[in-house]
Amino acid sequence: MSHIDAAVKIEDISPVKKKLSFEVPWADVKTELDTAYRKVGKTAKIKGFRPGKIPREILEQFYRHEAEDETVTNLVNRYYWEALQEKKILAVTRPEVEQNGIEADKNFTFAATVEVEPQVEPKNYLGLELEKGDPAVTEEDIQARLQEIRQMFATMEEVKEARGVLEGDFVNIDFEGTVDGEALKELKSENYMLEIGSKSFVPGFEDQLIGAMVGETRTVKVRFPDNYHAEKLAGKDVEFNVNIKGLRTKKLPEINEEFVKNFERYDSLEALMADIRTNLEEEKQHKVDADLEMQISDKLLAGNEFDVPESFVERQVYYMVSDTQRRMAARGMDPKKAMDFSLKMKDQFREEAAKIVKTMLLLKGIAEKENLTVDEAKVEERIREIATQKAETVESVKKTLEKDDLLDSIRSEILNRQTYEFLESKASVKTAGTKKKKG
């Protein structure tokens, strides 16, 4: 029996948390304490004594706390880390340590509580019942995308004819709202451009402007939703005075060879249409693959119940908050407001974060069980893709990834993809509109 076996008792608090209780013999404590005092004595400065020549009893009077603190730190670190190695415990957080200090001639006791990676034994992952979407691109898909592009090049024109507001029009309005007869500054605006039918205002507001003429002032009455973000307006009846100052409508360009001149990369309408088809095929295939992975993940989670460390979930929530903040800022939101908004989403992210963590652990377990490994040639291929996307050399990208310890993340990403492909190959897959295909 090793000294660690004699010194430690391990208690499973939960499948993902262990408590290690240690009792260190006084002989080991004394040896460590003597070492600490020798170290302190080399640099200690006490009037009347030369450094390195100060008697132990004097050092104990002036440096007892420093020596004992160092002794405790050294003993905790040594015994804790040796226990993890000998017992093959995969700790995933720093330990929470409880100890009451050192007492002369007594064994030193301490406890360390730590989260551990769960031992996942994947089951129910072969022969999954899956339905795969059809990635085929139709003529209707192409025409719909063409209309989206057409909208991007639309121009705004003043409506010169004498007519009322129609769905799809853009109206220039001044408005002021009152609640219980009180005008509120947050309900007032001038020269506001509103697209009728965009549903960007409180439900019912836009509908009541249909038919209004330029120069007309209308009274619009609406009730704000009970869950409206501004608490003082939630569930309130509001009356608006709205002045219609101007009316514009979109003019869409014709799709012809002249339209193609808006793009440098196309020399004909045929080339534009071909590129639209290619992009749609890639998008649809990506969606089909993503939907299939989601089905696989959902079925794996349904067939495997286990706990995960809270620290894993917290880390995933942090990633999700950071990603949300980055995307909001990229859309033009003030970075601080984007961060405040993202942090408010933490609790909403937690359930999804737990699912992601469980799925990753299951994929890892399946890969180990099925002896799936990553070919380094695929890692090199992924690095080349990143280099192309960033317009950098392969070597510079590789150095950056190594410096930031991201190569393992790329290997994990590739292994997850291979595991999904393995699970699909072993599944019973029904493609939309066809019979099931056995893997």
C-alpha cells in the first residue's frame, strides 16, 4: 500500500464530484515544516541576528504564519496531485480545499472537493431512425433567391399620385403617444421612416395607417403587449397622433443583362443564375447535414442519461454569451450594450449549453469505443482551408494555432464530424419522399 493509499479516502458526492479526505502523518508535516523554516531563515531579517544564523525559536516567534502557510500549501499540492495520478482521477476544476492549519505533534488533515469528467458509456447509438432532407435545388428556389437579390438593388421613389397608404409603402411620419393623457418623450419621434407591413411597431399601429393621405393626421390607438421590454408601457393602452408627411415606394430593377452589370464577377445573366444555383446547393446541403446532426444528437441524448460537471456547462454558457456579444456588435450595436444584452441571456443559454456538453461527451465516448481516430492529413487540409479563408500562408496559420493551443480543437472538430458520419452510416435513414435506407 502506497503512502497515498494510506493517507486518502475518496467519497463520491455525485457522478461528477468527488471529495478527497487526507490525513498526513506528523512526521511528514514536521519534515515539510523544517524545510519551510530553513527557507525562511535564509532571507529573514531580525535585528541582532545575521541572515541564515537565526535560531529556530526566534524564527517561530516572527515567521510562524509564513512557514506554516507554505507548509500547508506544499503538503496540499503534493498529496492532492499524487492522489489524482495514482487514482487516475480526471479533475476538471480547481479543488475546493478545507483545512484547519497545523497543530504540533498531530497529523495534518484536509479535504479537497473537485469536479471530475464523467465516465460515459455510450449506448443506443447504432441503428438510429433518421430522416434526411432533400438537398435538391428547384427552379422556385432560384427565383426566390433572385427576388432577394433584386430587393437589394431596389430604389425608393416618391409617390406622386394622390392615393392612400398601401401595404409595402414607406411613410415619413411624425408621431407622439400618450398614456392616460400624459405625453411620453419615448413615444415621440419626427421624420420617422416606417415600412407598412414590416411589423416593426406595436401590433395594430401600421394597419391603422393604411389608406391615410399625405398631410393627414390620424389618431392611432394600440395596446402594448404584456411582455413589452419597457415595463412602464407593458400592457398599457396608448393613443398616438400620427402626421403623414411623405410617401415612398420601392422600385425593383428588371432582371436582364443590364442588371448583371451591377456585378463585376458575372459577364452574363446565365453566369449569375449558375452561381445562384451553386450557392443554394451548398446552403441546402449544409442545412441537410446540420438537421441530420441535430437528429442524431437528440436521439443520443434521449438514449443516454448522465450528469455533467457544472464547470463544463458554465464554460459553454460563456462561449455562447461571447458569441452573442460578438454577433450583436458586428451588426452595429454598441459593444457595451451588446455585452449587457448577452449577459442577460445567460440563464436562457444554460439548458442548451448542457445539451451541447452532453453531446460532445457522448461523441467522444463513441469515438473511443469504436476506435475512431483523426488522420493528420485531414488536420492539414483543415488548416489549408483556414489559410485560404484568411488569405494567409499555411505556415503562419499553423503557428498561430499552435501558439493559441487550438490544434486540439481542430482535431476534436474533425473527430466529431467523423463520428457523426459513422453514426449516419450505421443508422436507418429515410430520405424525404423515399423508403428507409439501412446503414
